[in-house]
Amino acid sequence: MKVINRLSLVICFILLAGCSSGPDLSLGHLKELYPETFAAPIDSLPQEKQDKLGLPEKLPFDLEALKANVKGSEAEIVYQSKSEVQALVRTIFNPGNNLQESELQIPLDAGGVAGVQKRDDHVFVEWYNGDDDVIYQLKYTSNNKEERLKKAMEITNSIS
């Protein structure tokens, strides 16, 4: 009976670990973790714009550093790993639907289409969110060229 109880407990922990959603990348949590490099610049935005920031719900790497930069109608957030992997997310507020030309168009999980440009060292993804009237841009850099597009689209689809 003790073996069954212990086995049940182990299985429960494994299931909980497998179902966890990873680190909390919410606005409030990131402000707490990175008060100088993230919270200070982001707090200069009105709350309405903070609510429209393109914050991914998950990243395909462990976050080691975070930095934000706000200029006029744009906010830029750089998510950095220990290695060379980096995700730069730019939110352009009230842009109209003025997107760059892209040969590759990929449908998004939430609807809409993203323009994708593959470069030698990164993937650039751009899409317009008409509900919030923002353009989101993602520049995903990694050494793994084979997985780069897949990982960039995972980040893109996790931005709400």
C-alpha cells in the first residue's frame, strides 16, 4: 500500500511539472524582476499602451536579461539568454496598417497573417493587430538556423 501511495505521489509531481506553463512573463512579474532595465522605461508609457505591449507568454530559451526602450510611439523589449539567443519584440502604437513587404506569409494561430523574412543570423516577423491598432515586430536571433523559424513562430503565436 505504501508503494502505491508513493508511486501515486511521484506520478502527481511528474504531471504537475509537465503541465506547468514555464516562467511568468507577465507585465507585473517582469517589472518586479527587472525594475531598472524594464519597469522604469515601460512605466513611462500610459497604462493603455502598457496593456498593448507585445509580451510573449513563453520563450524557447531561459531568460537571463531583459531590457526595454521606449521612444515616441514605439516600445522595444529585448529578451536575452546566456548564449547568443535573443528575441527583440517591438510594438508600434497607432501605426495604421503600414507593414513591410515580405515574400513569406505565415498564418497566425489567433487569425491574421504575419510577414516573415529569413536572414543569415535571424528571423524577422511582423504582423498587424487591428483590435489594438498596433504592429508587432519580432527579431529572433539564434545559432540554430534549422530551428530558427519554428522558434520565432512559437514566440509570435504566444504574443497576445
